[in-house]
Amino acid sequence: MMLPNRNSLLLFTLLFCLSVSLAAQERDQSLWYNKPAEKWTDALPIGNGRLGAMVFGGVANDQIQFNEETLWTGKPREYNRKGASKYLPEIRKLLFEGKQKEAETLAQAQFMGLQSEAGDRDAWIKEISAGKGIAGNPASANYDDRLWKTIKVPSYEGWERVGLDNLDGAVWFRTTFSVPKDWAGKDLVLDLNKIFDQDFTYVNGSLLGQTAGTDARKYTIPAKLIKVGNNTIAIQVLNFYNRGGIGGYKDVTKKIGIYPIGSNIETGVSLVKQWKYKIQNAAPPEIPHYQASYQPFGDLNLRFNHGKAAITNYRRSLDLTTATAKTSYSVNNVQYQRTYFASQPDQAVVIHLSANRKASVSFDAALSSVHQHSVVKVLDKHTISLSVQVKDGALRGESRLTAVVKNGLVKTINNQISIQKADEVTLYLTTGTNFISANDVSGNPATAITKAINSIKGKAYSQIEQDHIREYQQYYNTFKVDFGRSENEKLTTDERLQQFATANDPGFAALYMQYGRYLLISSSRPGTQPANLQGIWNDLLAPPWDSKYTTNINMEMNYWPAEVLNLSALNEPLFKKIEGLAKAGTVTAKEYYNAKGWVLHHNTDIWNGTSPINASDHGIWVTGGGWLSQHLWEHYLFTQDQEFLKKEAYPLMKQAALFFEDFLVKDPKTGWLISTPSNSPENGGMVAGPTMDHQIIRSLFKNCLAAAQVLKADESFQRSLVDKINQIAPNQIGKYGQLQEWLEDKDDTASKHRHVSHLWGVYPGNDITWNKDAKMMNAAKQSLLYRGDEATGWSLAWKINFWARFKDGDHAMKLIKMLMKPAGTGAGSYVNLFDAHPPFQIDGNFGGAAGIAEMIVQSHQGYIDILPALPTAIPNGNIMGLKARGGFEVDLIWNNGKLTSLQIKSKVGGKCRVKYQLKEIEIETKAGENYKLNGDLK
């Protein structure tokens, strides 16, 4: 055994190598570009856990889109269907009888959660049809539409993309078409394909047809309605939520238009053009939702007038070491620079504008919001405010923009701050909402603003910047990584991304690890909400999957890097969320399953909804609480914090386990305890006995048993767990040599489904390991081979971790290159390295970062496994600060694929087993001591 600090020469050599190598990686911790962002996924994210912003870096117009983490739709309400549990026996009976569709139909009608209250759609449609909100009859062929505006038609992504931003309601569209003489007397086809959501379509004043929903619109125009020459089409479109308008075809090469029956659009008249439009009503009735969606707050636009002078030396960047974005460029021999960061100590988004020549900083600053109910006001000549109210919801917010100007002139014009000929300017954007908790919306948005302004008052910009960097670096500087240098470091980040698949650029993977850590620090600080599907960044009123918390993998994946990449403190928002979910889930467990403990289904939101949502074929999945409990136990394993285990983790884990003690039932065919009704996430419909559930429940029971033994508590509970563990349905190997996804051997080896849920026991769990059961591990590997490599962004990230656990580093690296390829129509990474599902989901960033770490060090089998899945593409490396279970921290260096030095830091003392290839040692460590080893573990 090596004694601490035995050899000063060895220590000096190690530290010298570390300093040289880590100095290299310091130079490669930025994202940078030579042009402004063109779209949202080009922009650079900054955040302090509560406030997030996306920086576009435009020269003439710099857009900073911003969010506040508690601005959501919805309100506190009842999510649970009272008395749902009385239908549970019949649902189970139908599943045991093999009547899946009947079980799903019953569950859809009687077992799903409650939706929010709906408005009176019929009454609204009646009013709109009667002409409320518009003069005359726009369906008439002779209607005067000369003053109407024009819009591009069609737009498959909705009218929001072509000028009608964030509009829901009723809109009239009108256009004309010319009928040639040889069409006289012929019935015609009007092919519009998709219209969102409902239409009343007229030709020459006569109603041709009306359709609600997603069916394609292909109407027949009787010959009697048509005249040779000019004809008029008028369409009243009713849109209730999300995208609206005449959508046409997703494949834009297919045109909407008119043609004779028996012909096609190629010989017809195209209607792809500018149409006239008029908004009749912008207040449709509220539509019901199962859960709420995360909302954007507003936009700050900085407008500059540099005339027609040439722009040179343009650069925008994000420095991960300081959490600071910058935009710089030259005009007329003046160098301009803007610096942006989201300060946690002072709770503000800060923008500093400067130039290398005095009296050169001039611009206008404007606030706006995509929310219909928003107001901008001038508070004084240095300050403007933006107030927003979420449509049909309980939440409202306020933001204030304050300008601190060195010299120059300041005034307000048209609710904007106008600054002329200043030496430098600092803008402080502060924001708050009325959200206090999931059950309390009685707050004052101005409270957070006032607190932030008071914190900033009297401080110099330099101090605010230093305080921001100091607070951020207490997290960021706990981990360092260097995978070697590359010529591609000289390239812009978008160019580097383009070349990564074929380049020798391992340093880009190291940058991706640190970017994942940066994003987690920026979206999840102690005292905030946990990171959602998009972290804290969202620009859409109806974001994909509501940008909420999907708990059948995505929410959990967000926190996979937290322990291993030395960011344990950032788990705090997740753990607080689990407390809230356990409280709400206790009611759900009783109402739906007549069970003790707490349950969480496959989604939740800021209001802590825990009941089943959406559809019974995938929404009734019961192990969200079990999976989240795994994070509590993992935190204990990594930190060995018994106080946390006793006061926070174990009580929540125990209550989750108590639910499953009541919920599990005996399978009439096998006698095993199984989970039913449930679902193998989003695959195969409602079933009895999905493998993933049994892995999670078995792991939860074992973790509770281990925790109770550590705490010397609950002996009777321990005995009950031991009894149940041995009865839960085991993992099974099927006829194709695969790990079965279900109780029955019915896996489809041709399925390429994005979820690989039955491999949960491989990662992030440890229900299946090489040491426990190599045969089962190989069956799991066979399942993954059948599933294939192609996947969505987050699924690729999960597969990276699987292949790391299978100890196939080269296969894992192949998937890293797939994850880090330019996002087109499939998975990959956007210009700003956001993960593409597509669309953007942040979980892939976090899962990918964790997966790279899993290739370097693993500790889930009771020992620290060094370089278990090192790919040949990363032959050299230097890492400081990787965390391992047992309360250990690992520093290591390898060259040419071989370990050369290793340091183990013991946080709490105790036995430490270390393996590298065929070598293994055990060290009796002392708290606070460091243990230095060479490549032979000596």
C-alpha cells in the first residue's frame, strides 16, 4: 500500500504534469463563432439557476431572449381523479386476460388524471360564426379586402412562423384564382392538406366544407360554383392552441392548389403565394391541459446604428471558465465589446457595453414579450419595465431594465432607453414572478426585483463581475479535463462540430463534458427549481413537450452528471422537488391504487402533478418515484452523508417503497410479484409486468434495506423487503438471446425504438452487472445491438452510458460522434451545442457528459474501476476531480492508452478497492488523505 505523500519527487512530477496538461485545457474551454446567431439554437445560453438568457450577438440588433424559471401556465388545482382505484381490479383483470385494448379503453375513460378547466368552445364558435369581431361577410366574393394585410400561405409550422406571432383565435384568409376555359363544366379539387385547427372554406361565397382536427382538407368544388376567369376563395380558420393557419404539406415541394378531378396539382393552379388576411378574434376559449408548460418571459433588443461602414473582426463567444459571453467587432477603427452574464449573487442578467474610444457607445434598448398580455412602461430615464400575464393562468411577472451610464446622454423615447455617446454602459435586467410554491401564487413580482436592485446599488461593475465569477467557479473549478490538443481548436465551434465525426479531435469531447457541467450549473443552483426539459431556456409559448419534467428518463438524465462530475450541490433543487412530488404523490397513490406511500407517473410540472396523463397506452407508468429515489441513494453513496440519508433520503425512499409493497401483485401464471398496470416507457402499450419496473422496484427495495442497515432502523420493514425482493419477477433471457423487455418473450428484434427501458438495470441502475451475472449482461448487450445505434439525442446519450458499462469504449465513442454531429433532420447537436432530439432537449447534453465520464471511471460494482471503457480515439488524458462512490475523488493521467498516475482522495475514510485491467488493490483510507499510485497501482 502507498502511504500519503511518500515521495516528494513523485509528487512534484505529478503536479508538474498536471499543471502543464491542465494549462492546455484552460485554452480550450470556450465556444466561439465568427458570425451572429441566426436562430435561437445558434444563440449562446447564460443562466444563474433562476434567470436564463439566450444571447444572439447581432451587430445592428442584439437580441437577448430571457426566462425566469417560475413563469409557467396553469395554476394550483386538483390533478387526481377521485375514486379511480375502484377501476384498478378490472384493468388488471383485462390485462391478465390478454385484453390490452379493452384495458386501455377503460383506463382512458376512468383512470387518467384531470385536465384543467376548458372554456366554452361551442359558444365561442357560435359567436365567431355570427360575425362577432369583423365587419360584413368576408366569405362573399365581392367583399372589399383592399385594406387587409398579406401573409405567406401555406406555413406548415404555423402562422406564427410567417408573421402572426403567438396568435390563437379566428382569422380570415382570402385569395383569388383564375379558371381557364377548358376547365368549364368540370368539378375541381381544392387541395389544402393541413389546416390548424378548424376551417370553414368558401368558394365564390358558397360554403364548400368545414373540417375540425388533423384530417387533410381536400374539398370538391362543384362545376356550378366555378366561372371561367377570376374566382374567390375565403377561409375562416379557427385556432385554439399552438400553431395555427393553413399548413399545407410538411414536404414543401408539394403544393396546395386547385385542379380538375382526375388530374393533379402539376397541371393545376398553385395557391402557394401571398394571401390577404384579417384577424377576427384573438381570444379563443381555454383548452384543457393535463399539465402546465414552461413559458418564455421576454426579449431585450439592443439596436445600434453603425451606418453602412464595414464590420470587421467579429467574434462572439462563451467562456465556460467564467460563465461569460462576449460579442466584439470593429467599425470605423473603433473596437466594440459587449459582455453578458447572469449573476447569482446579484440576481440579474448583466450586459456591459464598451469601446476603445470614448463617447462611442450609442444604442436604444427595448423590452418586449411574446405574451399577449404584456405592457412596457417607463419608470425613469434610466429604467423601463415589462409586465406579463400568462394567458389563462395564475402567474404573472415583471422585469426591469436599468442603465448605468458613464458619460453620454440618456433619455427615454417610445418606452425605450436611448443612450448616445457614452464611454461605457452597464445594463441590469432583473425579473420576478408571483410564484411562491406549487400551492401559493400570492407573491409580488417586484419583491425579487427590489432585492436584486438593492444588492446592485452602490457596487461597481467590476465588483459585480468578480462576485459572479467567484460564485460560479466554486462549482466549475471542482473538475478539470484534458484529452489532448488538436489543430481543430483553431476552428470556430460550428466548423469544429462539422468536422468532428471524421477529425482527430478528442479535445472537443472534453469541451462537451465541461459544457454539460456549465449548463447544469447555469440551470440548477441551490434554492432554484430543477432543470426542466430545456434547462431554463425557452422562447416558445407552446414548447415541445411543454418544456416540463418527463420522469420516465429525461428529468433523471438531467442530473446524471451531478455526482460523477463533482457537482453534488446542484442536486438540491431535484431533492426539494422530490419532497414536493412525494407529498402530492401520496394523494395520487391513495386515489388510484388505494396504496400507502407515494407514486409518480411519467410527467410532472411546476405544480407537482403526479397523476397519469395523456393516454393510457403510455401515461400509466408507475415507477417515477422509484427512479427518483435512486438519485437520493446515489447521493449518499457518493458523499457518504449519513445526516442527509437519515433526514432527507431515507424517509422519501421508504415511502416510495411502501407504495410498491402495496402495489405489487402476484402474476397468476408465474407466481412472481409484478407491476401492473404499467408500461415499458412509450413502447408496447399498457401491460402487466414490464422489466424496467421490476428492476427499479427491486433496486429501490435493496437500497432501502441497505439504508435501514446503515441507520440501524426499521427491522420489521427490513424483513418485509427481504421477503418481497425474492419474489419480484427476475430479469429473463428470451429466445433471441436478448434481455426481455416484458414478462412475456415477445421482443421485436427489428424495433429501433428510442427508449431502451429494460436496460435500466445496466445504467443508471446496477441490477445487472458483469460481476453479478455476466450472462444477463451479455443478453442486455444483445438487446442493445438489436435496437441499433441510430436514435434521438437523449437516447444516443443513454446508449453511450450503456456501451461504457459494457466496457466497449470504441462503440461508445462512435455514439459520441453521432451525438456531436450537426443537427439536421435527425439527432445531433445544434450550432450552440444544444442537444437535438430533435427539437432541442437539454437531457442529451447532460447524459452525454455523464457517458464520457463513465468511460473513464466506474464505481457501481463496489470498487473504483479505472479506464474501463477507454476508446482508442482518446489515447491521452488528464482528469482531476472525478467522483466515485464511497466518498472518493479521483485524479488520473494516461498516455498511449495506459494509466500512468492515479490519485485517490478520501473524503470520509474507509476501505477503497481499486481495479485497473487485471490489477486490484484495497486501501484502508483516512478522511482527508490523498493516495498516489502509478500505472501498476503501486
